[in-house]
Amino acid sequence: MEILKIEDLYVYFPVKRGLLGRTVGYVKAVDGVSLSVSRGDGLALVGETGSGKSTILRVILKLQRPTRGKVFFEGRDIFSLTRVEESWYRRKVQAVFQNPFQSLNPRMRVHDILVEPLNRYVKLEEGEVERRVHELLELVGLPYSVLNQYPASLSGGQAQRVAIARALAVNPELVLLDEPTSALDVSVQAQILNLLQELGRKLNVTYLLVTHDLAIVSYIAKKVAVLYRGNVVEISPVNDVFSKPLHPYTQALTASIPDPFKGIASGKLLKEEEVYREVSGCKLAYRCPYAEEKCFEKRPTLLNIQGRLVACWLYA
């Protein structure tokens, strides 16, 4: 069953110049994306910087209105919710951001950080609130002594655990993870990933992960959606993406993962391009080693290839 569905999503940012601020063009951050997330099945959005991953997350969080397209949560259009439904949506969808020291209020103690969402979205008696706070600390493996501390006095791993506890405080059904480990030391990253994996199973939470690090995808997600310049180019199960990537861009991404035995990346498959050029066809055409004339003229749509979706004329 689909918990989240994105239909034909476009997010364009105007480029303005001159004293009058005339619009001379648009940055096409998201350019026609359709995705769905099944309940209990984590989905990872991967791609290089500028592929549109974080913009999609901002739309889901209603921090950014789309230029066109719709987003449905449990069958309801999130941009047509009533005030009561808005409160329901905020409780059901929570997020964990990249840098916990920027996402946690530095002037609030950990206790107040965890109590705030409970007071806002959950009606509990005072004793129940305190009991819930202690439950959250146990869930994320933190001692009770952190309750009186401020975020600045915590380590990076502890702060991210507090951020995770805050997101889980109101029993959400969908948790958005925006590069949840990239700001942490390597030694701490595995701990946070294992924690998220364990909590996902224990609490039956559905994750939507945004990352450029393919190495962490298998901890969180069952499916991967690969984005390039605002377009989805491939959607596949995690194991298939690593064992047999279909799209040339996905092949380049997986080839760039360092080989632990050789100590270097296994190869580079794309041509260098200093300036992104607009093309009516596939956006990868100028960098793709397999590009043909058709690739520059017409944009490919997602095709079903043995249960996997890929947007490439190689498979048409």
C-alpha cells in the first residue's frame, strides 16, 4: 500500500536580472518527477549535488510549493489539507536533518526539545509526558543525564540521536532522512545507521532517505530512485542497483564507489562537461558515452524492464 505518492512534480526557480528584476530563465530543480513509497518499504533518493533530492524533500515537508504537480500522503493531497488535517499531517510525517546542531534549538535543553512535539501534537498528562521522554531516550540509546544538557554540549552522535528521538516522539508513519550521517564522524555513522535500521523494524516506520552516499542506502531502503538534474532515470531494488545498474548514470554512480581492496574508485564512465547545456532530449546526452541522435531530440520515459524502471533509449 502506498503511503506517499508524487505525481508529475515540477519545481522551477526563476532567474532574475536587471534593476527591474525581469525573469530571464528558470532553474529546473525538479523537472517532472513521479514516485511512490510503499508502507514499510524504505526508498532512497540518490544522485549528485543539484539532482533535486533535497528540493523534493522540501516539497514533502511543505517548505516549498511546487510549480506543478501533486503530492499525496495516504491518499490526501498535502497542499489541499484543512487546518485540522494539517496538524494530522505534521504528526504523521517527521524529518531528521543532516546537521543536528543546526536542526536542534541551541537554547533549549534536550528535555524541552523532546517535550515540545508532545505538547503540540499529542494530548498527554504531565506524568505520561515524562514517561514518554524516558522511553524515547531508551529507544535511541541515550542516558537520562542528557536531559538537562544543551545540544552544544553533546557529541555529534548524541545530538543526532536526540534529533531521531524528537522525530519519533509523536509516532510518525513516515520519516524523511536528509543525509542523516554525512555530518558525523565515520566511526559514528555506522552506529546511527544501525539505530535507524533497528528502529524502522521495531516501530514499523517507513523511511524516505536522501543521500549522495550509495554505501549507506542498503541500511535504510529496499528501493532506490536515481535522479539526474531533476529527472528520475532509474528505480530499482537496492541489490539490483549494485549488482547490475541499467542506466548509464547509475552505472557511473556505482563505479565511483571506492573499492576496499584496490583503495580507489573502479572507474569513471561519463564525459566531463563544464557547463550544463539544455537539451530537449535526455539531460545526460552530452555526457553519456552511449548517446545517439535520438537522445538529444526526445526525452525518454521510464520503461519497465523486468520489474525495474529505467529512462534510457538503450532499452526502448
